[in-house]
Amino acid sequence: MCDSIAAIATASGVSSISIIRVSGTRSLEIAKRLSHREEIIPRYAHLTSLYTSQDHLIDQAILLFFAAPYSFTGEAVVEFQCHGGMIVAQEILDTIVSYGVRLAEPGEFSKRAFLNGKIDLTKAEAIAKLIEAKSLDAAKILAKQMKGELKAFVDENREALLKSLAYSEVMIDYAEEDIPEDMMQTIAQQLIGLEQKIDQIVEVSHRRRGLIEGFKVAIIGKPNVGKSSLLNALLSYERAIVSEIAGTTRDTIEEQVRIGSHIIRLVDTAGIRESDDTIEKIGIERSMSSVEDADIIIALFDASREFDAEDEAIVSILQTLGDKHLIVALNKCDLSQRLDPSPLASYEPLEVSAKRGFETLTTRLAELLDSIGEGEELMLISSRQIEAVKQTKRAIGDAKLPLAGGELEFFSYHLQEAIQAISSISKPYDSEEILDKMFGEFCLGK
């Protein structure tokens, strides 16, 4: 990490300001060369002109210098805050590169912060997820993780495992000495308690993952019940073709839309029915796949038509969805009512109409999303973290059998595996390979 790196840290496009960030030992030198200033005070906002290597004026900007180790990366860092737009920012970056500074890889600033001890992996991943947060609840969860909530969980349980391992090692080394008879039972109870904690945090993390990634909401129903009309209404523009011809939507359509304080992934599926059309059959298969992947299902029924075999097929699908969240709605309620609602009574269906609007449905959806986001439970925010705690539980399970049989050497071996697995959430042992993969998913300039 002896070389200096640079990147544009703000999103591309027209904006009021753009930020170019430099980190490394040459940061102060670069700042002086671009600004033609002899003295730059750390942590002081300098309003200054910036120049190319040919001394052509680029822009008037704010220059900030952070001396090591008092910066995000722990290295000397310079930030140039120039007028927005890619032309000016790119010219500043090009000038910095012309002085021999390397372009940063994705996530390299955060990687350096981790390697320099400024953050651990729980905070690093929280930073990355916060940038892409899909709900206000997610932002709150990630803010807590940036303050060390998940690290505290890891440290607490790591210490408990280390304590059990220490007891085991004592019993191995002093096998002929008097060891408290209840020590083995105490260790076993501690391991059971830790397994329960892991089960709980994994369950909560799976249930609430949509807060971080964006909940997936699938709209299903037989052809011509108004699925595409609902999609268009929620998006506030004509995204899907709407017609009276059954089978118009032959593939899934996925868009992002904000509902309340949540950004969701809304999927309009092909009408589910028996069909001999090859293309339509593929669309129906994709509809079923979308239903399986979705967090919330909106099932639409046409209130102006009699309940038929196709409606019965939709009800059968709903009955197989287990603990998925469901919203059932009767559409076209502005027309003459012919649907027998009794097969749907247990779902407490809403009455809606494309002509009158879907306000009651969107309100119900917003309330449902908020209810999923309720609670202060700690959760894991990445598949890497979830897999780490699952590995921890597997290792604990492997350790319990030799513990019960008094085979303490094997017990200690598996307990060390558990300690390594849970520790990897905040600081992995195989640093380079894991870090390159994880930080490579960050955006440039972070």
C-alpha cells in the first residue's frame, strides 16, 4: 500500500459538486501541485484554484487535507470539492494521474481503512450497504452496525467460545487434577445457548433481508385481471401493455418503485393459466419462479367475472406459499359484481379498481412493509456474514458429540473451527483473498 490512489467519489452526472479523493503518502504533494499553494493546513477548508500540469486553470474548488492517521483510510488524504459535472472532475482526476498517482480499484479506500485498523469488516460492509439502502429501516440498522453493534455480538460470542476452549485445554492438561464435575455440563449449556442465538439471528436476517436489498413483490393472477394496470398505477407511467386480449403479458416485468419509506422490486407476471402457446408457457413458468423468489405476493382476482378453475388454481398456489406475506385484492369493483368471494374470505381481500385507483392496496402494502421492518433485532447484512455464523453452528454441532464422550482433543479442535468462523465476520484469517473479493463489490471512490 505504498502507492497513492485517486478516484472520483461522487456519482456521475450533473450535480452541484463533485469530490475527487486521493489517499497515500503523495497526497499532500499532489494537493500543492494542483493548487500552487505552499502551505496547506490539515482539516481546514481552503478555497483555491486548481491547475493542470500545463498550468491551465481547471476550476475554483474547496481543498481539504487530512494528515495520517487522522483520516478515513488512516493514510494522508486529500479531497478536492469542485463544481459538479463529469468534465471538471475528470480533468482534475486526469491531472492527478499525470503526476503518477494510480486510479483506485473499487472499494480500495475502504480496504485501506480496514488494513490500517480504522474500521473492521462489519463496519466496512455496513458502509457499502448504506450507500445502497432500500429503506429507512435499513439505514437505521446499518447506522447501528457502523457504530459496532454486530462487532459487539461477534466479540461476545467469540469470548464465550474461547472460555469454553480454555476450560477444555485445562481439563486436557490437568486430567489427573480435580476438575469441577459440573464444568462439562456448563460448557454444553453455553454451546446450546449460542446455537439458539445463531438460529435467531439467521432467521431474522432472512426474514428482513428485503430491508437491505429491497423487498421483491410479485403480482399474480389469471390473465386479464388487471396486473399490468396495477403495475402501471404504482409506477405512475405506462410500463406494461394493457389490453383485453388474454396473454398480453408473456414475460415477467420487473421495476423499482418507492412505497412509503421502502424501495421495492415490483414484478408483473404473465397470467397463470393452462396454455398450448410455447412462448406463453415459458412466461407462466417464469411467473411461478418469481412467486417462489418474492417476499410479498399480491394476488388479483376479477370481481366482474365468476370464480372459475383458473381462479381456483391461483388459490391453490396461495395455499402452498407457507409463511410468505400475502395481499389478496378483488379488482374491477366498479363493475357489476359476479365473483363469489367466499373462497377468498380467509385472506380478507381488498376491493380495488383501476378506474378508482389502488390507494387501499398501496396503503396495505406500505403497512405490511413497515411491519416487517419493525423491531430492534440485530441482523446480518450479507451472505458472507450469514454463511460465517452457519459455519460456526456446524462446528459447534461437531464439537458437542466429542464433548459428551469426553474426547476433549476433538472437542477443542472443532471449537477452534467455530472461533475462526465467527471471528471471520469482523476480521478473517485468509485476509487477501477474502478482502479482494469483498471490497471489489464496493463502488469506486469508497
